[in-house]
Amino acid sequence: MKKEDRIKVYEKYNGKCAYCGRDIAFKDMQVDHYYPRSNGSYAKTFGIDINSFDNLMPSCRRCNHYKRAELPEHFRTQMKTLHKRLMKIYIVKVAVDYGIIELKPFDGVFYFEREVN
């Protein structure tokens, strides 16, 4: 991808990850395909240009890694159930008991959806 195109993607949400909303440095930004390249049949069905600017999202490494090549709604479901899966881990339960961390469910709205509305 050309540097000027990467800059446009980076600026799309003012240097923030489109999913979690954390600030990301330009050098650390990963460009995510909201509708993944690996699922070309989905793109054809819905008439999506996989490499269009609208489909390219600035992403932090963690969100891009966790989303992988999944469809957006699968990623949303994964995030909405993350707190339940974390509570199955013994040390997380200890941290919650001691007030070190507080787990709360993801409301299902990604940062870029808050920004648009």
C-alpha cells in the first residue's frame, strides 16, 4: 500500500483504532480489511470492493490480531462474550475478588460506530 493511502487510513479516525478507540502511532497502525480479503465470496455477494477506502480500517495490533480474518459480526460476538470467557480463568477471578480489575461486558459498539453516530 502506498504511504499516502496509509496516511489516509490512519487519519480516518484521527489516529485511533477503529475498533477499540485507543491512540495508535502511525508506525504501529495495521490496516485491517473490515470485510476480510480471505472471504471473497462475501464481498461478491454484497458488492463490496475489498480494497476500497471504506473497507480499510486503522487498527491497533491487538484488535487486528483478535479479529483476524473474521467477518465483522463474528468479531462483535467474540467481543460481547469476552468477559464471560475471562471469568473462567482462575487468576482473573482472584483479581476481580480483590478489586484489582473490573470486568464489564462490551456493549457491542465499536469506536468507529460511535464516531459516525
